[in-house]
Amino acid sequence: MTSSSASRKAKIQAATPKSQQRKGANPLVVATVVVVIVLAAVVGAVILGSQDKKAATTAGGSALPKGASAMGAGILVNPSAPANVPTLDLYEDFQCPICAEFEHRFGADITALADKGQVKLVYHTLSFLDDNLHNDSSNRAANAAACAADQDKFIPYHAANFGGQPLKEGAGYTDAALRSFAQKAGITGAGLTTWDTCYSSRAHNQYVVSVQTQSEKDGVNGTPTLKLNGKTLDLAGFTSESLAAAVKAATK
């Protein structure tokens, strides 16, 4: 053993309690140290997770997509609707399987009401399922749809997105899939280039975050949620006919 090694060993022994030198480390002390280390790691992970989430929700631009009048407001897809017709607000999360089923069953009838000018149709794209499913697909899909709104393609993008929702909940959307939805929605050429730039830079991310925040403040705690002139519609036994009747009754 070299003199430096002997010196280092002597210092270690001097810093170690004599009881541990004779019998080895106290199991209780070791266990306590392990628990403290584990707890520190968990706390650290929570803090880091919180920081990552904060970074994700504060990243990107604050531009409003076409059809949105303010932060937190939904996207009005038919601004030329008559002033006397009711407002129909639809709250959805692109990762919500029930929303996809709702779109499959009633989407065409709802958009037909908008096309005929019978309602002012406003979409609110939520992103709360990112927390539940531990991904960021709802946020990215909402950003992608907002970029499509700039191209006057929100409704076809919305339909393409739900049509391409992964069969396994939580599998999430790839960026390539979200881009393919833009193409299916009819965004091509220079418009697709603009969409790519908008999506890649998250030009509407602050808007997307604000929609989720405002929806929570407005008491929306599940998707899909449908409101007619601010009143939540009961989706139990909901039909296209019952919606049409409610719209007619609410028309001034």
C-alpha cells in the first residue's frame, strides 16, 4: 500500500464511527439514508416535471388563430352567420375517444347547421388529457388545428384529426400524422408551407393554453361538452333531431 493510500484509509477510518468500524454500518441508518435519497429523487422528479410542463405551456407564440376574437375564446368557423341565430359551442379534446365517436355520429349534422347559417359554430380545443395520458398530443393537435384555421380549413382538419385518432388511447399523435391531416384537409402548396411554419413554431401555443384555462374557469370539466347560447346541453339521449329542435327554439 502506498503512503497516500494509507493516509486516505486513515482519514476514512477517522471519520467513521468506531461502532461501524467494528460491526459494519447500522442497517437502520443505511435504510434511513436510502429512504431520504429516494424521497429526494421523487421530489426532484416532481419539480422537474412541473418545470417541463411550465416550459411546454409557456413556449411558442401568442398569435390568435383566424376565428378567435381573444385569448381563451373559441374559434368561430362561420363568422358570416346571421346575428339572430344562437351560438353553439363545442368543447373537445383531440385525444378523447368519446369526442371521436361524437364527431363520427354528429359531426356532419353540426357542421351542416353552420353551413346553413342556423348557428354560430364555435370550437374550443382542449388539452387536459395531456396530464392524464402523460404526453403532449392534445396540445400539439390543438396547435395544428389552430394553424389550419388560419387557412380556413379548421372543420376539415378537425374531421381528419378525429378520423385518424389512434385506436389505443394515449398512443398520441406523431408530428407526421398531424401534418398528414393538414393534407387531408386540403391544405396544399404554399398554404401547407405556411401551416408547417405555424405548427413548427407553435405560433398559437399561448392561445391553445388559454382556451384550456378559460374552459376550466367556465366550468367545463369533461368532453365532449356542447353549449347552446351558454346553456350546457344534456348529451344523454342526444340526437341530431333534438339538437335541431333546440336550435330552432333558440333562434330569435
